[in-house]
Amino acid sequence: MADLFDIEDPIAGRYRLEVTSPGLDRPLETDGDFTRARGRLLKVVLTSGRVVKGRLVAWEADQLQLDNPAESVARADIAKANIEPELK
């Protein structure tokens, strides 16, 4: 795609092309998000306000399984879930 921009100028005039990523703090919402997060440390905020942290062991359509210690979280009870950054 970058070569196409070098050869043919699809946009008339000056422009700046910026490429960004969704970032580490992007909320996990879809099945694909949870698939990519398997094995990662998560911070889950429940609708009750309680915060649960743990490594994502498994997920299903209706619940998450964390290793905190072996805590099951209903997906309907999740207000927000994010991957917690880890320094290695």
C-alpha cells in the first residue's frame, strides 16, 4: 500500500498520514478480544464497582475464568475489562 502512495498520489494537495494502534488500555469486549488476551493479566471492573485482577485462563460466551485463585466472572457483570501492562 505504501508503494501505491509513492507511485500514485490518490489525495490532491498536502496531507499527513498518521498510523496509530488501539493502545494497551483498549477495553476487551468481543470474543476476539478475549481470545487474544488469553494468558494475559486482566483488570476487570464489575458493575458492582468491585475490581478483580487475574490472568485469563479461559473464556466462554457467558463467563471468564481467571487464576485469581480460580475466580469465575460472569460477562454480564463486567463493566470494563482491560489487559494490565506487565514489565518483564
